[in-house]
Amino acid sequence: MGLPRSAWAVDHDLKTFLSYCGWGTLAGAGVGAMSLAFVDSPTKKTNNIAIGASLGLYAGIGYGFFILNQTPADDSARTQDFSWFFWPQFKDQKLDGAALAIKLKSF
């Protein structure tokens, strides 16, 4: 029989939102782990992984709320304009951080 349409929509949206949160957390933890390769004493900076995961979670929450509060005509319109760019930032020939740019919508 399946779920009623409204229950299916809530379930689908919750899965989508949690998916964005999870992927954001994993990506942030990955960036935090990669940053350990560029510090002088990585064993003292392992909190970079937790910081990256936390920031990634916040980004996933923000993007999830943004996407779920859109009112597209159909589901394929939700991600058609989405693209992201990631690049390292250097200062004095050393890694100083990273930049992330997300294009959410084109006008």
C-alpha cells in the first residue's frame, strides 16, 4: 500500500536533509584530516579533524535547510544549478587554509 503522499514527502525530505548533514560532516572531517599534512606537529593538531567535521556539519545543515525550503516545480529542479569549488589558500608558500565557494542558484 505504501505511505500516504504527505508522509512520504516528510520522510523523503528528512532523508535528504540528513544526507546533506552527513556528507557535509564527512567532507569537513576529510578537509580537517588533509590539513594535518601541512602543519608542523600533526599529533598536536588532531582537533583539526573535529573542527572540520563541525564546520562541515554546519554547512550541511545550512545547505539542507536552503534546499528543502525551495519550492521547485519538480524534484530535478532542486540540484540543477548547484555546483561547488574548493581550493587551498597559501601564505608565504605554506598552506594557510582552504576556500569553498558554492553556487546555489543562477539568475
